Amino acid sequence: MSFRIAILSLIVLAVAVYAWRDWFKALCGLIVMMAFIEHPDMPKSLFGLQGLNPWNLLMCNILLAWWMGRQREGLAWDLPRHINLMLLIYLGVVIVGFVRMMADRAYMDGLTTEYLISEHLINSIKWVVPGLLLYDGCRTRKRVLTGMISILAVYLLLAVQVTRWMPASTAVSGASLTSRARKLLMNEVGYSSVNMSMMLAGASWAVLATLPLVKRRKYKVLIVLAGVGVAFAQALTGGRMGYVTWGAVGLILCLVRWRKYLLLAPLVPIFVMVVLPGTAERMLQGFGRAAVTGKMVIDDYEVTSGRSLIWPYVIDKIMESPIVGYGRQAMLRTGLQDRLWRELGESFPHPHNAYLEMLLDNGLIGFMLVLPFYGLVVVYSMRLFVNRHSALYSAVGGVSLALVLALLVASIGSQTFYPREGAVGMWGAFCLMFRTSVARERRRAALPRQPREPAAAEPLPQFAGAVVPV
């Protein structure tokens, strides 16, 4: 056993034991561990058993501690009925897609039943569980802040790892940036450069959204530096869709609330070209290619990394079963991946477009059942983000909005709507946002009707023996 594995084992054991004293703090520790869960040193299984690993064992322990703890505290599950319903429908789509996959395993001969159950059913559910526990546990302002810090800590630690393995010198050349990012981020951090780019694109703005929480200038400076640091790490990932996502998320946040910063928008491209020429080169790859005639053209294949070539095939397959789709892993099971390899010489196990994947797997029915949930998250997050009477409301809404927008924008060129490792922080932010929204509505209902939302300093209502956060 290596030294790092021994240290990890001791940390997991300590957190597991502490969970029986305070399951909520242990849960926050579990979330922070997501920054290292894909690291090569993190054991993926123990004793050769699928799914038996330190993170899963710790989560099971925390679940037991949570169940016993909430019984003692007398807490009630108070997530609004319509949100519960949408989550159950989301779960239903995942389960139905999985069952259809298991009933027809064409082109899946090399994959065991245990692997399919673990990867495409259990994992699609378990990555949401920490967020739901956050919702149930964050009954006070202090816990909301602790939960938010643990979520942002994941992205900050990932950014540190990226900058460790991707030195600033790689930002000089687009080719060097791309080749090094693809190799090192997967081998040394565990997340692909595409996923890492999306995660950090939303996280850099999420960090900046917490600025209203602090009053002292030195703390504001630290938050700005942290946000810039995460953005710099994102630039080093070489993920072009992530670059587009970063710009789109920032623009939307500015349009929603930070309008005065729109004046700085024209300076961003200039800054990138001067300070990060490799990032600019990577972003513009495929633009301005010289054709045979000498005319400058755009190389669609290079700009989209081959996606524009395969998307027509995916759309054609969707149109063959537009209502119900084909079930989970349809790209593989319908033979589409094999066909792309035979006809185009391209190996795409995924449509590289989350919207097309949802339509291919679950049809219009699944698409129309799942996407409204994300629309609801956007609306609720915006309501909190624009709140000018409570710094906590604004910060929680901003964090949630930044992370969900990052997924929705990046899904045009990659990603998936099936919950996975990189989405744990995002789902945690969703649930913190729902908790804060519920508290806000209860607080407003408990106070006399006024023309404006009351100031944050007014008395707080109580429920289930706990204080509603402000």
C-alpha cells in the first residue's frame, strides 16, 4: 500500500467515524473528496468487487448516520411537491432507459451485467444523493454557507491540480496546450479536458457570485483572485466548448444582474490574445483556413472536432424513433457507432451533444420530461440571484445559476444529462438553491404583506425545530 493510499484510508476512516457525531460536516467532507475521486491513486474497487470503493463506503456510512440523526432531530422532508414530482419523473426516465438497455444489449457483448448496473443505474442515482442530503441538512444560515464552501472547494482544488500539471508555459502554443491537456488531465487528475473545461467554466463565475457575502476589501480581493485562478485553470484545459461556455455564462450573468461589467466585455478577447495566446489559438482553430482557390474559409470539421460530421447521422437515427427513442446507450446499441466507424472512420460512442443524446435515448417523451427540470432550476436561481435584500440569497442563486448554465451551454457540444461524477457539485448547488428558495418563501409568508421584500435582519420563522436560513 502506497503512502498516499494509506493517508486516504485514514481520512476516510476519520470522516466515517465523525459522521456519527455530525453527519452534515462529514457530508461536506464527502463532497470535497469529489476533487480527487477520479485521481489515479483513488481505488476504484476493493477486493475486486464492482462499486466497492472508499467513496461509496463513506457515502453509505453517512447515509446511515443521516437517517439516525434526522430521526433524533425530528426533521421532515419539505421539498415542494412539484419539485419532488419533477425529480421522480427524472428518475423514472433514467430507470426506463436503463431497463430498455438491459432488454436489448446489441453490440454490448463485452460488458457485464454488474458493470451495466453499476455504471448506468446506480451511478446515475448516487451522484444526486449528496445534494439531496445537503437540502435536508441545510436548515441554518451557517450550514448553507458550509455547504456552499464545500461545493466551491471541489472546483478550487480541481483548478489547483490543473495548474500543477499544466504550467503557464503551455498557454503560449495552442498545439502544445491541446496535446498536453488531453494526456495529463486524464492521467493525472482523472477528468477529461472537455469535462474539466465545462466544470471550471461555470465554477469561476460561481466563485465570483459569492462576493456579496463579504464586506472587507481583503476578502473580496481573495474571492476575485480565486475566481480568476479558476478561470486561468479553465483556460489551460484546452476545451474549446468550455471557452464558449465561460463567455456565455459570464455574459448571461452580466445581463441578469452585473450589467455595469458589460463595459469590460470587449477587453476580454484582447486580454486573452495578449496574455494567453495558446488559448486564443486553440479557440480559433479551424477558422481562416486557406482553400484550394486561396480563399479563406472555415473548416467545420476542425472547428467542431468532427461533431458536424456525425450529427446528421444521429438526427437521422432519432427520426426513426422520435417519440420514445431507443433506451440508454442508444449510440452503441443501435449500431450507429459501428456505422460511423465503417463509413467515416470516426469512433464516437456519444453524440457529443447532450440534447441529441436525450432525444436518441428517450425520445421526445423523455426530452420533454427532463429538460423542464433544468428550466425550473434556471428560473429559481435567477430569482435568488437578482435579490438585493439578502447577500446569501444572491450568492446561492448565483452559484446555482452559473453551474447550471455551464451545463446547458456546454451540452451543445458535449456533456450529458445523466448525472455523473462531475455533476455532484452542480446538484449540490441546485439543492442549496431549493433550500434557500423554500426558506425565502416561508419567511415571506410569515411576515405581514409589504410592498417590498423585508430586510434580512427581521425575525426568522422556525420549523421542525430548526432556523430557516436567510
